[in-house]
Amino acid sequence: MTNVPAKAEPAENQKSAKSKSGLVATIAKVGPTLFVLAVMGGGWLAVHEINTGGGSEEEDSIVEEAAAPDSLTLPEGKVKAAKFESVPAQMQAVEHVHTIPGRIRYDETKHVDVKAPMDGILAEVLVTPGEHVESGQLLAVLRSPEIGQARAEVLKRQKEREIAQQMLQREMTLAKNLEQMSAMLDQGKSVDSIENAFRNRALGSYRQDILSAYAKMQLASELLSKIQPLANSGSVSGRTVRERQAERQMAETEFRTARDQATFAANQAKINAEAKVSEAERQLNLAWQSVETLLGYKGNKSTANLSNEEALSRLEIRAPFAGSVESRAFANNERVTRGDSLIVLANTDSLYVAASIRESDWSAVSLGQGTTVSVSVPALEDRIFEARIRYFGREVQADTNSVPLVATIENAEGLLRPGMFVRVTIPIGEAREALSVKPESVVQHENQEFVFVDESGGTFKRVDVATGQTSDEWVEVTKGLQPGQLVVTRGAFLLKSELLLQGEGE
């Protein structure tokens, strides 16, 4: 009996041991989960404390110190080395401008495709691409029978003119001699004296007609003068006297008629000769025009060589203006036909700028011819050139809803080339007075524009501004400045760097 209690005690101990081991196993199983939950809760409390401003006073002071300063003072040595310059903010005329894309183009009046005026053989080409030529310089030589025929026509018309001029000269000489002979006839000179005076001078058929009638008249006058005393004495009948008087009158009438006819015929011959000379001149000019049309330029008529067949068929192609050879299409001794492009010649001393004015910039169309616009060339590191408006197109382009703008730009330095992309800045609207500063005064940081006001003594204050319209010379300030404040122009970027470094140091 005494052994029973001894056996019961170990059973209870075993039960208690099993209970403890189960509790430990449970704790081991859920322990990691509880730990993770505790860590997450602690983290949430920390974030909540930060978001609700539960930071220390030390953290607040750090945030305040991180704010950028709005002014800085530089030592005297640094101010002298930087050589700052300042300009007062002042009222200036500002004008809204708009920049549009454009292209450099040839001036069509100075860009010529020299073409073959006729069929022939290109005997010589005397220039190469890139070569500069002067106005009238020989470019090429073409041989063609067509130009030979045109020059032969000139020779023919020249001969016809020479003949007409000789005829006119003869008729003028005859008219002059006839006039002088008429003066001697009026003086009653004898036939012999008149014939002696005009023995070696041209009178044509007028000599015989007039002098014959004059001789008859003089003979009739002599007979009448001889019979007149006899009639007074009664030796001759009155009838005979009357017959002699009638013969005298008839002879005088024939003489006067001969003179009138001679004078009229001489004047008519002179007029006809003059008309023939004029007609010959016109035909010669037409022949020369035909030659010049084939040549493509006006040649010197006085020095034109028409002496032989080789010279007749030689056509010299000359430069219509000074410029450079852009291209050449044929070599020596090649056959060409009418209209073939031989040489492209261009003068780029002045060029065109072509751009398009769209609907949003419609007011720019009212700009007058000659208005100055600025042209920026990206290929030349955005160098600015001036151009003058030549014209606006009248027709609106349907595909772009714009009108073309063409401006003339000088290219004396030869830097601009046709085809270059440019940016054209055109004024929009009327200019107005506004508070303005120099463009280099305005700097920017974190999308905020500001300037530095010179407060003297090496102290510079940052002033945030708002800007409006801009031009090459001035920037409108709509907010932040007052007229007369001294604003830094040269050295503004250096001050910006110093200000940012100062903020980082603090």
C-alpha cells in the first residue's frame, strides 16, 4: 500500500512537464510575429511624430539656416577684380517681338542660269566652279553657223546703209549746188560764166535743163532788145516786135518752169535719200538686235570683229554681272543645243531671307517696306544680322495659312550661304514705355527670375522680378523693381554663383 503514493507523484510531474513544454513551443511560434508587429508600430509612431512637427528645436534651426540668403557683401578686392557695372532701371520703349524660322535664299535678280542661245560646239570654257568673275568677263566660246548668219546680215545691212548715205550725200550736194546756181541766175550772169563756175561741181541733169532754158531766155531777150530800136524807127513792123516779145515770154516761162521742177526734184530726191538712210539704219539696228539676242548681252558695235568667217561664227558668252560661278555643266568641245544650261552664275553680296507670317502674327503684315528685322544664324553661333523687309506676299498659302515674308540681307563678309536656317525676329504691335533693365541683368534659379541691386559698399541684394516683353536692348520688368534702382549688368552671373555658394556654406 505504501508504494501507491510513490507511483502517483511521478505522473503529476510528467503532466506538469508536458504543459510547460507546450507553452514554450507556442511562445517560440508566435514570437517572431509579435516582434515584427512591435517594430512596425514603433516605426509608425516615429513617422507620425515627424509629420506632426514633433521635431526638436535643433531641427527647426537647421531648416531655417538652409534657406538661401537674399543679399551678400563682397570684399573690396573681389569687387575690383570682378569689375561690376550697373545701370539704373528706367523707362524705355519696348516692343513685342516674335521669332519665326526662315531660310537664306538667292536674290533671283542676281542668280542666273547662263544657257546656250543656239546649237553649236562649245569650243572653250574659261571658268571653273567657285571662281569669281567680273561683269562682262568672258565665260565660254561657242561656235555656231546661226550666229554667223546673223552677223552676215549685219554686214549686208551695213553696206546698204553706206549706199544710202552716199546717195543722201550726193542729193545734198546737188541741192546745195543748185541753190548756188540759182543765185547766179537771179543775178543775170551769162551762161558761160555759170558753166565755168560749175564746171567741176555736180549738178546732175539739172545743169542741162536749167541752163538750156536760161540760154533760150537770154537769146530771146537779146533779139527783143535789138529789134526794139528798129520798131521805133518804123523799120520793123509792130507784128514782128510782138512776136519777139511773145518768144521772150515763152522762153522765160520755160526757164522758170525748169527751175521750179529742178528745185522740187532736188528736194524730193533729198527727202527720199534721207528716208532710205533711216530705213537702212533701222534694218541695221534690227540685225544687231538679233545678234545681241543670240549673244545674251550688248556687244560693242565699234569693236565687233566681222572680218572673216571664223569671227562670224564665234559667239562669246560673257558674265551679265559680277559674281561667282556656282556650277558648270559641259567641257571643251562638247556639242550643246539651244537651252542647255552651261554655267550658273550668282552674286551673293546681298541675299534674301524668306520666312512665313502665320495667323498669330498677322499684325506684322502691316510693317512697311524697308523696316529692319534681326536675323539670327545658328550655324554662325547665333550671330545677329540686320535685314530690311522687301515685300510681303499677297496670297495666303492654303496649306500653312501664312503669307511669305522676303527681306534683303547684306552679305559683304560672305558668311551667309543660300539654304542656311535662320531665325527672324519681327516686331509685333506698337512700341510702348515700360520699366526696363538690360537683358544681361536678369538671371534665373529654380524657375525664378531675379536681378541684383547694387546697394554700394560691395553689398548686392537679390530682388525677384517678373518680366514682360523683351528686345535686343531691354527687358520689361513688370514686378519687383522701382525706377532708378541701380541694377547690376556686368557680373550678374558671378553674383548669382557667389550667392549660391554662400547659401551652401551656411
